[in-house]
Amino acid sequence: MYVGTLSFDLLLGDVHSLKEKRSLVRPIVAELQRKYAVSAAETGHQKLHRRAEIGLAVVSGDTGHLTDVLDRCERLVAGRPEVELLSVRRRLHSDED
């Protein structure tokens, strides 16, 4: 069994409140969950209205499938015009770790 995680550090565009921030972040998290069956949530920068961190995890029995899902998730977030992707941290774990 393999576990892959991604952590996205995002800069949000023209956002002036935490309410506006949630209206941008929630649809991204929901789309990741719906399209790729991953566990995803806002995991950091909760008190900052122009920054967000989204974390996700996926479990698979095949490293090729795991890498493919992580790549697709990264492309989805990077392609969102309302956010700027500052950094991505990727980790892969196996039963032997």
C-alpha cells in the first residue's frame, strides 16, 4: 500500500475577507474530492485572507496510479486562475517506511 500527500501553498487574488477566501478555497477542495476521490482540506493559513494551504492525501496499491492522481490534482490547482500556486510539497510513503 502506498500513500501520497500534496500540500499547496496558495496566494489568493483580490480577496479582502475570510468569507471571500472561503468562497474561493471551498470549491477547489470540493472539486479535488469529487474528481479524484482524495481526502482534501484547508490545512494552513486559516487566519490570513490572501493565503491558503490545501492538503490532500490518497491511498493506492500501485505507485503508477498514485503518481497519476497526484499529478492530476497538481495540474487542477495550478490551472485555477483565481489563485497563484506558490509551492507544492509532495510526499510518497509505503508500507516499508
